[in-house]
Amino acid sequence: MNSQIERTPFHKILIANRGEIALRIMRTARRLGYGAVAVYSDADRDALHVREADEAVHIGEALPSQSYLKIEAIIAAAKTSGADAVHPGYGFLAENEDFAQACREAGLVFIGPSPEAIKAMGNKAGAKEIMLAAGVPCVPGYQGADQSDSVMLAEAQKIRFPVMIKAVAGGGGRGMRLVTDAAAFPDALRSARSEAQNAFGDPTVILERAIVDPRHIEIQVFGDRHGNAIHLGERDCSVQRRHQKLIEEAPSPAVSAELRARMGAIAVTAIQSIGYEGAGTLEFLLDASGEFYFMEMNTRLQVEHPVTEAITGLDLVELQLRVAGGEPLGLRQEEITFSGHAIEVRLCSEDAGHDFMPQSGRMALWQTPEGIRVEHAMQSGSEIPPFYDSMIAKLISVGATRDEARGKLICGLEQTAAFGVTTNQGFLISCLRHPAFAKGKATTAFIGQHREELLAQRTDATSEAALAAVLLYVTDPLAPPWRSGRTLAATFPLPVRVELDHGIHDVEVGRERDGGYYAGLENTQYRIEIDGVDGDTIRVRRNGHAESIKWSREGDRLFLLHRGVTLAVRDLTRAAPATAASTGGDGKVRAAMNGRVVAVLVKQGERVEAGQPVMTLEAMKMEHVHAAGIAGTISAIDVAEGEQVTTGKIVVEIEAEA
């Protein structure tokens, strides 16, 4: 070891991130004896990462640009708290060379690569130039300085459609658009730039030819200041929606030992060429013929790092901390071994059945399974704000084989209670069970190809509606409390209107003398016995089959975890009749979620067609276009660009054509 290498010891770490990211880093930091400081925005005042830290410093308002992206506020928080090191987490400023430089100038140890390395490899355009010079195969594209609309369109036509637009400072699918023809290019370019500016503070984009149905393979690398560099194998991140990963696994079912060695050697050579220190990930597209193309490098720890930890037995955050302190990696490539298989899913607050629309609100009940790793910062009563990423937890399973890991993860998801906010829990289970995924055949086209199957309605909707109606009846806070045993007399049937999975069912519910219940709908009578009602569990018996169901009741809403599926039930018995308002058929366009208006696409007096985009809303770091529900003339615009709106607010009004 070179004795001249400068050590950079530190004692207290400020974590410049939030939620499960901050808690994950905090856990390893404490195990190694470091103090942990959190930062928080107005929206995170009562967040779990704030309460779990040794101390926490307020850094600004709810929007990331006014808090977690404010470099000067985070540096000031480090100074105020006495922290002598900063861990950026993953996301926000983790790949921002200005932030790394500001830490250096403030005398703080930045737990990540140098500002020079971030600039060289964190910028997609710069990274491609380095890779091309090193002879690494790259996706054909344009990464020039001229960002004018006309030049970008001309370059896209040279590359040939379909073309991918990517933010140079981006990650997580933000600022990324797939464009299939020249006519759609201008709008896609504007939207990608806007999203990139809001997420990363940089609207610059590059263009790449879209590789058809590839696998998304990434190689985890580490370097230290002593010149050592290693790779820790690959992760397969092909199951994605909106270019954002949903399921990741290690190793990849499509990568052989020989291909792993080739891709790993290229990744190590690349980081050694720039003297890279810390954790990094090189991302590749792997086509059906086995050829691979470099896409980008993430100069940070990845969300999906737990699957690599699971099969290598290493703590990647610990490696980060040791490297940042000036220690050598202490690992040679030949010492890295891989054992078993690990799969991770991202549990997100989104509605998969409605184009993965992000959801915010209050988590009424949150319970996680035992036996698998769960990374989260949730608890019952937690608020999910609309300003940040929609991912609320990661569930990671490990098995001796891929099938064992997959089975454990399905069971873990089935036991997870996430009530109050719509999540993609059921969708993830469908993905894991799908034959294509089970056989290891999923590519980046997996969700697009199998979307209808993955979102298929369950076949027992009528039976579920009967059960839901009875449980609404039993848990009604205005009704007498449930008691077991026989009753003096049977009750007359009561009409109950139930909303379940966006469908409405009219059910007649009553109680029989023996204490059992009946529910009649669609000319079928269902008999249901209640064996017990506890704080969060109802024991139900149907046709001799007994089962326990997790439940939570909030007013007219009942949440159930039934056979691994979360059911959101609403009692519409006393509700007013539905109108055309929910679909915009009344001429009023309403915000589909809490978010910020980033673009008003029409003017008052303008004529629009049904389905024409009228406004773009940003929520949870993604843009969502809202369209006219009817044809007509814009009679009022009720919001301004930059305004924060709540779900259901009228944003644009349309006067229907005569």
C-alpha cells in the first residue's frame, strides 16, 4: 500500500437525502460508529428518517428545488450540525459535480467520487465520449453541444426513428422519452427538457437510437484512491415502466460467466482510466444476439444495490465509507464470489390500472412481512407527499435458486399491508407470477407486451363484492359492535352499494339467527360467518373455508388484505349519484393527482378536440399530461404555471360545442 496516500477520516455523517435512502445509510453508519445527521423539508417534518437520526436540520420548503436540491442549505446544515462528511444517497444531488465540489471547498468529505469523475462519467454525453475513445461499444446517437430544436430534430432523423431522448444529468427514467416519428419529436423534446430541469436542474439532453426489446444489464463497480478497482457482477433491471425499474435481480438469467467476465472487465477498465473512487454502476443494453452496448454510468450507489449485497455478502455502504476515508478496498477480483439468487421489487404509491398514475396521501395501516429484507421509511399514519419519488419501499428476497427467491418474494408481497394509498402491490405479484418472468425471459418490453394480462381483473369479483359488503356492514362505526353467537331474530336485508376496484355493486346484506351473514347480488346468495374481529384482523369462514383478513376502516372506506391482494372498498350507500364529472365529460378538466402545473398547453378561446392535451402536471418527479374530456372551446383556465394543485381541482374549463 502507498504510504503517501492521504487519509480523510471523519466522525459524523450528514445524509443529504430522505426516506428509506437515509435510513439505509444511517444503519451502516451507526454499525461502524459514525454519528448520523438528517436533513428535512417542510413536507418531511415528521418523517421517520428525521426521528431516527441523531439530529436533523431543516433545509427548506417541500419542493426538491427549495430543499433537497439546495446545495448551500445542505452545506450550511453540515456546518451547523458539526458533520465532517456528507453522503448524498441516491437521487437528488448524488451525481451533481457542483455539490461534490462545494463539499470539498467546505472541508467536508464527500462520500462518493470526485467532482472531476462525476463530471466525466455522470454526464451521459461525456461518458459516451470516454467509452467510444476506449473502444467500448455504444448506442449510436447524438451528444453535441448544439441543443437547438432544429438541430435536435435533424440529428434524430439521421439516427433514424425510433429515437430515445435522455437527460444528460438524468436517472430513474426522468427526462427520458421514446419517440417513434418526427411529428411527435418536438412535444417529446419539450417535455423531456422540462422534466430534466425540474428533476436535475439541467435541461440538456442527448439522443440515442432505440434498441428494440433489449435487456437492461448493469455492472456494479468500486474503485479506491490506491488504484484498485473491482466489479461485483451484474444486475438485470429489465422489468420497467416509463423507463423506470420495477424489478431487479442478481445474477441475470441471461448472463453467462463468460459474458459477466467480459462486461465486468470493460467496466473496471473504464473506471481505472479516470482514477474513479467509490461506488458506481455502468449500464448496458443486451440484445437478443448477445451483443451489448454502453448506455450510461451512474456515479453513485443504486436503489437496487441490496441484490448485489445479497449474493456477495458485502455491505456496499460500508465499502463506500471505507473508501471515502482513504482505506483500500481490501478485495481482489478473484476473491469476489457469488452465491444464490436475489430479487428486488419496488413498491410504489401508484395506480397501475390507470397508467401508473402516482398517488399521495395517508398510509392508514402499514405492516411488513418477516423473512425477507424490506427497505422503507413508512409506518401506519405516514403521509406520502406528492413532491418526491413514488417508491415507498423495496422488498428483497434471497434464495438458493431463482425460483426460491421468486417464491419468497411473492409470499412477502402477499403479506404486506399497505392501506390508504393505492400501490402497485398486486401488479408486482402478477409480474413475478407471469410465465415469461418465471422463465427468465423478461426484456424491457415485458410490461408493454403483457400489460393486459398483468392488469387483468380477478375472476372472483362478485364473491369479493359480497365479502366486502358484509365486512362494511360488520365494521360500520355507526352500527352496534359485532358480537359472536346466535341472535334473537334474523334481520331484514339492507341494501349496500359497494365500490370495489372502480366497479360498483349493489348487494343485500342481512344476518341470520345462527349468527351468520348473507349477501345477495346478481341472483346469487353468499353465506359468510365471522369468527372474530380484532384490532386489525377479521376471521372469516365461507363454505367450511376459514381465513384471516387484515383490515382498516376510515369513514366510508374499508381496506382489506385478502389472499395477497389489497382491496380498497368504499361504501356508496349514502353517497350522491355519480356524474360525468369524474371523466371530464362535464367539460371540466380536473387534476388527477396532487402536483405542480409545469405547462398550460391551451389558451382561452381556443378550440380543442376530445383527448387533446391541455395541461401538464408534475407529480413525484414525473410529468403527466391532462387531456380534454370533450370537444369545445376553452372558456376558462383556472391555474397558472408553477402553481401547486390538489387532486380534483378544476384546472381547465371547456364549453361544449352546440
